[in-house]
Amino acid sequence: MDKIIIEGGQTRLSGEVKIEGAKNAVLPLLAATILPTEGKTLLRNVPILSDVFTMNNVVRGLNIQVDFDQAKNEILVDARGPILDEAPYEYVSQMRASIVVLGPILARQGHAKVSMPGGCTIGSRPIDLHLKGLELMGAEIHQEGGDITAKADKLKGATIYMDFPSVGATQNLMMAATLADGVTVIENAAREPEIVDLAILLNKMGADVKGAGTETLTITGVKELHGAEHDVVQDRIEAGTFMVAAAMTSGNVLIKDAIWEHNRPLLAKLMEMGVKATEEKGGIRIQANRDQLKPVTVKTLPHPGFPTDMQAQFTALMAVVKGESTMIETVFENRFQHLEEMRRMGLHLEILRETALIHGGQQLQGAPVMSTDLRASAALILTGMVAEGKTVVSKLNHLDRGYYQFHEKLKALGAKIERVSEDSHG
Ligand code: EPU
């Protein structure tokens, strides 16, 4: 496996960076391509990521044709004709997000068998809300031998209150409801931009989804769906990662095509710290002098709160800001593992349950570190840019799940960064 080597200390990022389509949008969009029984679906602005390859294989495993034209960032899906109703362990086990195929398969086939997703380093991540919602719509659910089997000749519209606005459960139930009999109301639904993107595609396919982006979704079932064309929304987390990278290196970077509204919770905190953020025609410009930034308190919450997917990267920024900053992680119970790696780079911090106190502003030192999950890997690379000397980040399989050409993009902005294969630097 590859490693990333960073020579840190004096890096100041400057220039422009292009943002890809959102990983967390395209995965459920691919699940939605299972639904149409007429026409093909074309997704554009698709990022080239290992999670996308995995989801393509999950969908292909259902006997659906999936063609990924990487040169054009387009995926064409043909789900006409008979499809299978089992998503095998071989693919599902590689990625938790593949559980979102359960709703679409069940809605289309009346029966679905999907392997139970396994454990995860950032938290236990149960799927009870997905299953409870489907049961309220009339599905009989059984869990046996590591598989979930769901059966309902025809799903029925229902009112579902979600105890927590889970992103994946909202997506699963929204897709299932498009072909149900009658009206489904999802209360306390997730409001992330990726939910809105999914609703847009479903409506283009002929579905009737209202209220996406608010806490109440109303879905009136239709008889069948057809293929459609859709541009995947920009990746607000990739954009946010570069915003943080610019701020912590006292940089001046234009994040091209970043959407202000989608990054509002992050931008609010950056500006509270003293970072200059400006909306320009081509995107969002971030400028900062890190020696003048102030410490802040941040609490992760479902959208429109501060995104948990920016938590690790933001702690890297907190590490260079003089004074005590506080990070409270409320969405996942085990998402501070990157901090233990940053401690090895000289960061002073204390962790008490969901709260991390970060004593920032000390000069960090480069060290060999290991990424523990996707966002942790980005955070460690950013930290390597401000630490003195050499940082080597390993376990890049996590990074490749969600960032396309991360090191090339940072290098083009001025970072001293290389990617090497593990063997060549044994
Ligand atoms: N939860 C339950 N029961 C459920 C579902 C969720 O208790 O049935 C809990 C989870 O255990 C967790 C919380 O609710 O503590 C949030 O989970 P949610 O279902 O909202 O997250 P997800 O759909 O599994 C998506 C993103 C994650 C992102 C979260 C939160 C995708 C593919 N993944 O996961 O992205 O952190 O929403 O915003 O969209 C990442 O990109 O690095 C990543 C982990």
C-alpha cells in the first residue's frame, strides 16, 4: 500500500483547486439507479473513488449494467430487464453505505436480501432506523446468518418519525417510498445537501418527493420510475477540507465551484476564528494569517449543524491556533482516533468522552502516522504540512475512498508532498 510523505513547516497554500462531485451524494444516487424499469440513467460529475467502484460492483451484482467512463466522469446504468434481489456479502462488506440498496431493491422486487454491514472504526453505526421505517411501511424483516431479508409484496405509505435524522435511513426510506402504495411522510428527516440531490434525481425519474432539505419529507408513491440524467452535486466535504488547509497554512486559495450555502456551518466557524472567506464568481476564496486566529468551540451535529465529516480536519486547524479550542463530537462515538496520532506529532490535548480540548499553537513535529478512517487521513496530511520535518502517512486505502488526487491537488497549491508505494520506501 502507498504512503504519503510531507515535508512540513513553511508551507503556504496558494492558487486554485477544483472540487469533485460528492462521494456521499453519488453512492445513494447509484442505489437509486436500481429503481427505473424503463430507460437508462446517466450520472455526470462522478468522482473517481474506490467507494464508487465498490458501489458500482454492488449494483452490477444485481445483474444491472453499469458503465463508468472515467475520462468523462460519467456512469451509465441500465437497470431494465430482470434484476436480482440479493446484494452479496462480497461487495456489501467492503462499504457500509451499500446498505442503501435495501430500500430500492425491496421497493422494486418485493423482496431483498442484503448482508448486514460490518463494524466501523468511527462508531457502532447500527441500522435500526432503516429497518424500523421499512417495517412501518409493511415490510417483514428477518436477520439471520449475517443477512437481512425484507419482504413486502407492495410497500405501503406510512408516517415515520425518525429518532435521529440519519442520512442513510432517510435515503433508504425515501427510495423505498417512491414505489409504495400511497403517501409516506418521514419526520425528523436528514436535511443534508446529499438528501436534496437524491430527491432531485428521484423526481427526474418520475417520483413525487417533496420537502427535501427540510425536516419533513412527503413521498407519494408512483407505479414505476424511468431513467434520467443528473449532475452529482459538488463535494462540500472535499471543499471544506481545502478551506481548512488554506486557513491553517496562512494561505490564499480559491476553492472552485464550492457552494457557500452547503458549507455555511463550516464557514461560520472559520470566520469566527478570524479567517477571511469571500464568495467569488468562481467559488469561495479563503485567506488567513494563522498567527492571528482565535480558538473556538465546535460541536458536530446533523446538517445544518457543523458536519462530523469536517471534525478531524478542523481539529488540525485548531492545533495551529494559539489557545484552547474545544471540539465536541456528538454524531459518532469513536471519531477522535486521529487525535492520538496528532499527539504523536506533539499536539497537547485532553479527551473526555465526546469532548476534546486542544491546546493549540505549539510547533508540531513530523512523525510517522497511520490513518484510521477517511477524514482522519485527510486531517493527518494537513497536520503534516504545518509540522516541522517529515511526516509519513500510511494506510491510504482510507483516503482513496473519498479524495481524488488529494496529494496532487495539495502539491499544485504549493505543498511539499509525494505519494510513494510502500515497497519503494520500505
Ligand atoms: N444511527 C443509528 N441508527 C441507524 C442509523 C444511524 O443509531 O439506523 C446513528 C449512527 O450510529 C451514527 C448517527 O446515527 O451515530 C449518524 O449516522 P447516519 O445514518 O446519519 O450516517 P450514515 O448515513 O451512515 C453518512 C455519511 C457519513 C457521515 C454521516 C453523518 C455517506 C455514504 N456517509 O453516513 O460519511 O459521517 O452520514 O453525516 O453518506 C464520510 O464521508 O467520511 C462519512 C463517514
